[in-house]
Amino acid sequence: MTLAQLQGLYRQPLFGLISQSREIHLAHWRAEEVQRCSLLSIKTGGCSEDCAYCAQSAHYSTGVEREDLLSVEQIVESAKQARAQGATRFCMGAAWRGVRDGTEKFKRVLEIVREVGALGMEVCVTLGEIGPAEARELKAAGVTAYNHNIDTSPEFYPAIVSTHTFQDRLDTIAAIQASGMSVCSGGIIGLGESEDDRLRMIEILSELAPQPQSVPINCLMPQRGTPLENQPPVDIFELVRLIAVARIALPKARVRLAAGRTRISREGQALCFFAGANSIFFGDRLLTAKNPEIDVDLALLRELGLNIEGNDRAPSLEPARQITTLEF
């Protein structure tokens, strides 16, 4: 969809927009089904990139301690725990600029993927930039989906990251698509961008061929020590409007209500689900940011009459242990 079309949708009366997005949602998805995804940080801190929102960047003093890549045993145990809690997709994130075929750390990641895949869950990874060779290896090892957010609009992107370009993001997504892995790609709102920047982000995602299978919408969780630590919360109606527009522009994608839910009321989350969100991150932490407790999420879903997607159903994303704001 074009930016002009998205602007027209976004700026109409709220109830009219939600009515349209709800109709699209019901045409493509089971109305009461919500996917639970678990996200695990398998290598934390010390990242060379300067993403202004990220507590794991080595450029900022955030209090996040650098940790080496977890052992296979630790990761498999976390995946088993996530599966027992109802997650159907286990996502593993590593604070790296990227990985390269033939390196020792990449070989270790491939081993981890094989072990987690043997548990019968969908496997998602986010390892930074990759090329065609790495994408093919990950696909062969059993990766279901690769997360690589575009974060924001190409126009606003340089204000948030200087150590790599927006085109670098698109090149990695192209490699993922060529390999046959599913693409999980969305962005973060509340970075200081305009509403049009958010719609440009949706425009670019909607024009990918094929469109992403998962689209996480993250609300910034300001991290102490980062340049964005004092950013205010996102207005709930702006979030609902963006969720609704994303559902219309990306009808077959999982629209994931991702980071930032601890700052959204139960009523606000309910509006997001009605407008088209049908996936959440599940677990008490997201990399370095807090996430609603499992019991709180279950209580909300039950009160809304929403069903938890079972392990026998497909499209889903992430795992357990700690989960940082890679903001998926």
C-alpha cells in the first residue's frame, strides 16, 4: 500500500478504522486465537552497534553486563520450559552486529538450532546481519523464521542508528526471503518519530515480496543510559491506529503486540487485539525489558475470551529465560 493510502486509513475516525481492520482480520484469521511466543537472549550485551534504544549497545553505560553465548544445555532447557508454558515458537536473540558462515560462533548457533528444533517448536533467530550463505545454513539447520526489524522509516533511521544503514536491513531481509525462511520484521514506535514515519515503515513492510509472515509492533521501553531513556509513553490511540493499519496492509501476517505491554493498560491491550493484533511475547522478561507476568497475561486472555494457540498450530515466534528489547 502507498503512504497516501495508509495516511487515509490512519486519519479516518477511529471506530471506522477499527471496523475495517476487524473485517480484514476475520477474513484471514480465527477471531479468538492468539499466538504465544517466547524470546530468549542467548548472548547478551557488548553489541558494537549504536542503536539508540538498545541497552545492549557497548556505546552506552546501561548496567547490562556482557554475557557469552549460552550453552546448548541452558538454551534447550529454556525452550522446554517455554513449550510447557504454551509457547509454539521459540526465538533466540544474540547481541551481535551479525554472523558469518564458517566462524566458530556460527557453528555453535547451528548446533543450538538443531537441538531446539528437535523439540517440535518453531525456531526463530535474530542474529543481526546475515548474507545468502548464512541464511541457507540456518534454513537447513531448521530455522523457521528470522527476525530482522526495519525499526522505523528510512528517513528517520539515521537519527536512531549510525553504525549500519537502512539498506543493510533490507539486504538481510532479501537474503532471508531467498533462503525460504519466514521473515519476521516490524519496528519500534515511541523513538521520537512522527506518525508519518510509522506509516512509512508499514508501507515498506507491505511492499516486500512476499510480505513478512510476522510483524512485531514494539513500543519503546526506555532503557537507562541510552539516548532515548527519557522518551514518553506512546499514546494508546496512536498504537491502536497503527495496529489496525498494519492489519489492513498486511492481512496475512501475524501482527505481534510486542515490547512495551507493561506500559499499556488491559483495556488498551484489548483494543489492540480487537483491531488486529493476534500474537504476543510470553514470559516475564523480553531481553532486558520487563514483560507482563505469565499469570497476568493468562488472566487477561481468559477474561477477553481469547484462545491460546496450541502447539499443534503453526505461525508463531519466540522463547524464555531473559528477553531484551531487540524489540521484536
